[in-house]
Amino acid sequence: SSASPRLKLPKALVWPAIYTLEAGFGVIGRKPPFTRRSMKFFTGNTAFKTDKAANILGYRATVDLAEGIRRTYDWMKAKGSL
């Protein structure tokens, strides 16, 4: 299978565009497809350790990373976020 296309844009262009998008969608009373918060999440380090939850609460993952990503993608697509 072929890889998904990737588009790399400089942050200096993206952040003002996101800000403008948020403002424009706010004026018309709609939720923007991307926000500064979502961009920070997707472009930042979002790795989390589960050691403490495992040790204290007995947490064990029920799905592996690939399945979790697939489920998240399906959920976001179903709710119209993608």
C-alpha cells in the first residue's frame, strides 16, 4: 500500500492561518476543523507513560498501538473531524 501524502508547512505560515480560521469560524458560529490547541497536540510530543497507572491502578492496555490509532481514526472520521 502507498503511504499517505504528507505536506510540511512552516509554522510561521500555519499559526497565523489557524488563528484566522478560528476567528472566521467563530464569526459564523461554527467549529473550525483545526484549532491552535489541536495543532499543538498533533505537532508536539504527545507520548505518555502508563507505568504509574499500571503500578497503582493495575491498568493494562486492552489494544495495541496500531489498533488504538485505527479506532481513533475511525471515531474522528465518524464524528466529522477528518
